[in-house]
Amino acid sequence: MQVLVVLAVALVAFFGVALVSRAALRTFAPAHQKPTFRDMPLTASFGIAVILIYVLVAVFAPLLAPFKESEVVGAQYLPWAAPYYLGTDKLGRDMLTRLIYGARNTVGIAFATTALAFTVGSILGIWAALVGGWLDQWLSRFVDALMAIPALIFSLLLLTIFGTSVLSLILVIASVDATRVYRLARSVAQGIVVMDYIEAARLRGEGKWRLIRREILPNAMAPLVAEFGLRFCFVFLSISALSFLGLGIKPPTADWGSMVRENATLITFGDITPLLPAGAIALLTVAVNFVVDWQLHRASGLKE
Amino acid sequence: MNEIWRMIGRRLLLGLLTLFVISVVIFGATELLPGDLARELLGQSATPETLAALREQLGLNDPAPIRYLNWLWGVLHGDFGVSMATKKPIAELVGGRLGNTLFLALYAAALSVPLSLMLGVLAALWRNSVFDRMSNALALTSISFPEFFVAYILILWLAQTGLFPSMVRITASTTFSERIYMGFLPALTLTLVVTAHMMRMTRAAIINLLASPYIEMARLKGMSPLRVVLRHAVPNALAPIINVVALNLAYLITGVVVVEVVFVYPGLGQLMVDAVTNRDIPVVQAIALIFASAYVLLNLVADVLSTITNPRLMHRR
């Protein structure tokens, strides 16, 4: 019975958010963008709305949160009642506050990691495709070797060697994911470097860096942007998983993965509080996936 | 028939080469440290004597290639070295847990593969129906969920009522049926995580074929839609389906890490997480090698199977 109620509420919320956000996008979009939003699916408009909300919460976290990030405000495991709207955690810190700050920390770190992985992976990939020859061979075989090891296992191995801190977490995940980005960027760029305009640019005497930046990158942008969304999801999930395992972002920094771990005992008593941070992770990943799905669908012109 | 064996032989050689490269990467990763392992583990305050003692204990005084060969020789003989945290032989630590992890992965595979193939065929059969749309949305959603979220929802829903245990205790005297019962929630979690992807790919592989002329012919003969899909579409869609199944089984092997921790399941993943926390490098290297080998092996099997099911690949000139 309870499950049905939860499902019904979720469905209503989904359609409500999706419809409102689609209407808003249609109204406020600049004139030349209007056709993009006219027939966007509800899933995509829902995704955009959710991502916007997360970004706003992350940016304005100190204004929105009722307490300080790691301030002990009361007894441990208080129930949901004002002024602790979502109760307190095992050290007596306000759950709502930590959820809000988690948006900033978890999403921020995941975003930085993805951006790093993308910069390194796509530049190396395009460079390999542009230069070719032995450099391309060596880099690609090296990446192949790294990709033969499952990502999570390889990250765990690297974290053992370099120790578990936020910086090594970012570097490890970014380098593991950069291999995947490298593959895509290289294969996309290989199709571009054989074009006539690249030949012309080379004959003009443009340098490698300028070729990458001005000629290849703008034309490789569409698949790379879609990949960025997907990659962000993977990075976000693996960072949360590692934090959940106690190997990622460490307390007292508020982070969704470790919040689930810290308060997991509550679940066995039927309290859903620890599920909130996990749900926050899931909701953002779903939202990003919905938007990426829509973008891919549009870009490929696929009509099933 | 000879062709098949030659192909399998070639793939096996390639697999062995991959495994060799993986072992070099796993072993060589420790060489990335700016100082050496002993200094990293003991910190800046270590005295020269303790450093020298630890170096001696870890065998760090030999040059890297020699150490690698020693390690590889040991691994090939089932000797993974000694754990730094517990001082026990790693083979002993890993032994029983490897069986538990394989049991869990196989259990999840036994649940998820038939389920996802069936749902995939149905979604292809009833494409663009409500069932298809719902399954699409659910697939996207379940791919986006972290494993521990799914696991805790199941605990909240199924373990709360006392239907299934939320912790798994396996001892030597645990019978098979008890294992099935206690492992149900972890296996169900893994099933939910991988089913969606397999199902979508099955659907896509079948729908790709439905536009072919021979399917049209089968329809015009008056065959029922289900029979068209099962008799004519599925056999030709086997190769991509086998590949995606293998990919997801490989995912199961790494996915067990988080799930094992949630359910306190005594498997390799749990051991690995503990070892990472203690920075017990020999143990992590051993388990990483085991997981990576399983990953390579599964991909190898998928490769061979999908070639065998496709006559065009078998008789290539």
C-alpha cells in the first residue's frame, strides 16, 4: 500500500515539474531557440528543471541551509520536526543542512573531476588523431591496456597506492575516465582530420594547438557534449560509491555517499532518512540521463 | 570444425597477452609513487631502520623487473604473497571468499539473464506500446540509481517485514538452500541494476532486424508475431545479445563490491574494500588481478560465442 502511495506521489511530482518547466522554457526561450523546446519530451523538461534546481541549491547553499555545515545542533538521530526538518544524523548534525551542502560538495567534486577527465582525454585523443604515427600507436595501446581493467577495480587499486584523500580521489577518477574520453575523442577526430578544410588549415601553416582549438574542437563538440553528460553520471556514481565505501570524500565534509554510510543503521529501523542523500544522487543522475537522451535523439535525428 | 578451434586458439592467445599486460599494469602501478612504498606507508616520521626493515620485508631492494617476475611466478603457483595487515597468506584469505563472490554473481546472472531476455523480446514485440515506454523509462532510471540506493530500498521494503535477512552470514555449515535464501536480496539488487541495460539492448537488436525483407516474408506467410520474433529475429540477433550479456556479467563482477559491503556479504569485494582502507597493497593487487582476469575471460567467452552463432563470421574468407 505504502509503495503505491509513494509511486503515485512521485508520478504526480514528475508530471507537475515537467509540465511547468516545459511551459516556462517555451515562454522564456529566445525566439530562435523556440523550435528546440516546442516538441521536447516531458522527461527532458523534467531533467532540465531538476538540474537547474541542483545548481541553484549548490550555489546558494550557505543562504538556504538553516545551520552550519558540520555544526552539532542537537541530540543524535532526532526525528523529523522543526527546526530540524529532516532530523539529525548520528553526530547530531542537521540532516537538511548537510543535504544542501552535499549538493555543493558532491556535485562540485564530480563536476571538477569530469571537467578534468574531459580536458585531458579529449586533448590527448584529438592530438593522437592529428599527429598519428607512433605517438598515436603508443598512446592508444597504453589506453587499451588501462581499459582492460574494470574501472572501479582500477580506481580502488590506485586509491590504495596514493592514499584516500579528496585530491587523490579527483585525480584517480579523472585519469580512469580520461581513458574512455580519449577513445571517443580520438575516433571522432579521426573522421575530422581527413577533411579538406583541415588540409587547407595545415597548408596555411596553422600550428597543432591552433588546429585543435579552432578547427577540430568546434566540429567535434556535439558528440563530446553528449558524452560529457554521460561521463558526469558515471563519475558522479563512482565518486558516490567510493564515498559510500568510506574511500572517497571524508567527513566532516557533507557528502551524499558518506551520509548514506554514516546513517545506514537507521534503515534497519524502518527510518527512510538515510535514503534521502541516496535519492538525491539518483534523481540528479536520472535528470542528466533524460537530458542527454533527448539531445542524442535530436542530434541523431532518430525516430524509432 | 578446425576453423573454430583455430579461432578459439587465437582468441586465447590474445586473452593471455591481455592478462600479461594487465598484470604488468597492476604490479607497475606501485612504481608510480614518488618515493617508494615503504616511505609512503610509514610516513615522513619513519626512522631509517624501520624503513629498511619494511623494505626488506616487502622485498623492495630488488629492481622492479625482478620483483615483478618473482610476484608473477608466485601468482602462477597460487601464491599471492602475504597480507601486510593480517600477516596471513593471501591465498588463504581469498580462497573461500572467491567462491562466495562467484556464487553471488552466478545467482544474480541466473535471475537477470532470463528475465531481461524475456522482457526484451516482449518489448520488441509490443514496441511503442505503454509497456515499451514504461520499460524504457524504468531502464533509464535503474541505470541511474547507485547500487546502494537500490539495496537499501530493498532492505527497507523486504527485510523490514522480516521476509529476508538484510545481512548475510555464511559459515562452513551453511547449506545450499540457506545460501539461496540469504543471498536473495544481494542477488536481487544486482539483478535490478543490470537487467534494464540487457533488456534494452535485446530489444534494440531485435527491432533492428524487424525491418529486413525476410521478416516481411515471414509475416506475409501468416506467421504469428511471436513466432516471427522467436524463430527468425532472435537467432540473428544472438551476437549482439551475447555481447551485452557478457558485458553486464562483467559489470556484475565489479558491482558486487558495493553490494557486498551493504549486505555484509563475506566476499572478495568486502575484502578488497577493507584492504584499500588499510592500504594493504599485496591483497589489493591480488584481488584486482582476480577481478580483471574474470573480466577478460568473460569477454573472451562472449567473443567466441558470438562468432560461433554467426555463420558469416565463421566462414569468412
